[in-house]
Amino acid sequence: MRGVRRACSLRSGQSAGDSVVKFKRRSLVAAGGAAAIVGLSAIRLADRRCPRGKIVLRFSHVVDPDTPKGKAAELFKASLTEATGGDVDVQVFPNSTLYKDKEELEALQLGSVEIIAPSLGKLGPLGLRDFEIFDLPFLFDDYTALHRVTRGPVGLDLLERLTPRGLVGLAFWDNGFKQVSANRPLVLPADFHGLRMRIQDSEVLESQMKALGAIPDEMALSEVLSALAAGVVDGTENPPSNFLTQRMYTVQKFMTKSDHGYLGYAVITNERFWRELPGDIRAAAVAALKKASALADAIAQSENDSALDRIANMGTTTVIALSDDAKRRWKEALTVTYSEFRHRMGSRLLDLVGAATGTSLLG
Ligand code: SIN
């Protein structure tokens, strides 16, 4: 596994202990509470005794640049490039151009990429099933409820669980609330019956689709458009920003504004890469990340609202509002998903999140 990549690398045998700076364990909460940024415990910094060359930082993600995550990644790049006078060569690879969903997690662990920002539930298959709690339907009424979790002790604790996997959780970035789509109107749970619905790789989403009567089909985001077009899957769920920029409106006749689930991200890096960064560069990266986190969180709602308007005006996808009564029927059908999660994961996390959000649906 590679650590920091740059023009001048460590000679073999050169030790990270020549000059050691110890950092106290700390948590940094970005200004305005925009992002929880996890500190590192007793990090040993190497004095590389090496004339500085460019440090390469590859940031891979799977969505379009014109989304909350895409824009935040670009701001991170611009801020870090400027702050380091170009000493860090930040390369952003959007739209799965470098790695798809599962591949990017493996690539990060192997050191083939330095930063990724997967959606939270996608960390489940790494054995970090607690992150799938964010996939539970109707868990968050709004961003305020969500931020009580992501910006509080529960969020911090979740990010710290990445450490044993050789990863460092740097921040949460918002996207938005998911809507369902298909080529027939999805209003009541019965409407899902027999539909093959694309999901992200998450046991909670699998349970959710089964509870609604659909057949879940897990696949990478980069494959969804062609799978919908070919009829391999009948429908999907995503916030409007992804639905729009992945051009799903070209192949889905109906979208229901269900707001039934949340989609957001954990920005994560490789622990060895992070540990080996020179202290001033790491500080600049933290500052750039703070700005990017603030941007992602500030624009998430407006980007999704305007994407929804654009979808509705496109003329290819009819947007249906979900009535309170229909929503109640969805919630009834979905209580089984809460019970399954509690059974599988235990009650502790659910109770903590329930206390933070005030959600009454916690099974
Ligand atoms: C993402 O927003 O990063 C991916 C969402 C998806 O896979 O549906």
C-alpha cells in the first residue's frame, strides 16, 4: 500500500520517527457546525528530509460535477491548490471515471486513491453496518434532524469507527432526500408490487424495497441509466440532483416526491496517506475540507429543489406529490425494516439516533 505519492519519495529504511510531532486527540468541528472533522490520535508525522515535490491527491467519486458533492469536491481542490501554492496536485475524478462504488472503497484501502466520499450506506459492506442507519426510511424529517446526528456525538463516533479499517473519517457532506421513480405511478405500497428497483449496496435498502413489495436489485450508480433503459430494472430512488444529472428523466415516466430516505456522504481518506502528510499540508487540507463541507451543506437543499423543478419542467417525468395518507401507508409497511435493523444491530444506536431526531418510527 502506498502512502503519500510525490516526486521525491522516502528512501527505504528512512523512518517516520526522525522528527515526530504528536497531536492530541481532538475533534474539529468546522466553523458554523458545517462539518464534523475527526482529529487523529497521537499522529506521528515524518520529517521526510526530502525536497518537497508535488503531493498527488486523487479524489474519486461517482456523481456528476454539477451536484452538491461534485461542487464541494471542486471547491476542495481549488482551496487546497491555492493554499499550498500548487504543492498538492488535487485530481478530482467525477462520475465513476476512476472507480465505481465498490471499487473506490477497495482502492482507498489499497492506497490507489486518496479521498472518496461514498454515500453512507455504502460503508455497510465494509463491515460498517451501523452506517446503514442513514438508509432507514423516514428517519429524518429534515436537515435539522439529520444534523443533530451528523454534527453530534453519534456522527463523530461513527466516523471514528473507520479507523480500524485503515481509514480516517473527515467529514459528513449533505446531499438530500430521496424520491422514487418508475414507469408507472408509485403512490401506495401496492404500486411497488413486483417492480425491480435498483438500490445501493445496503441491507436496509434491500429490506425497505422488499417491505414495499418490490424486488431490490443492487448495482453501481454508473450502471443505473442503462439498466433502466434496457428494462433490467424498472425503477430507482435518488435525490433529484442525481436523478437529473444522471439523466434518469430520459427513462423514467414517473417520480414520486416521497422524501422517504436520506442520501449523504462520509468524506474519507486513507489513514497512512493522512498520517504521512506534512503537518502544514494536512492543516491546509483540513481547512479546504471545512470550506468544501460548508458549501456542500449550504447548497444541498437548493440544488435538489432546483433539480426537482427542472425535472418537472422537462416534460418527460411526471412528478407526483405523496399525500399524508399515502405516506402513512408507506410508514406502516416499512416498520418491518426498523424491526429488522433493531434485531440485526441492537437497540443502542437506534435509541441514540431516535433521541437526537425525535423520530417516533423506530420500531
Ligand atoms: C452518490 O450519490 O454518491 C451515489 C448514489 C447512488 O449510488 O445512488
